[in-house]
Amino acid sequence: MEAEQLNAIENHLADLMKRSQDLRGYL
């Protein structure tokens, strides 16, 4: 895998984790 792809995936995962934390805050 290219570093650029890994970077994009890491950013996406970080965003998803932040969103799930936000959702947990609402529930």
C-alpha cells in the first residue's frame, strides 16, 4: 500500500472513532 492511501485510511478511521464517541455522548 502507498503511504498516501494509508494516510487517508487513518484519517477516515480517526473520523469514524470521533463520530462514534459523539454518538455515545448523545445516547
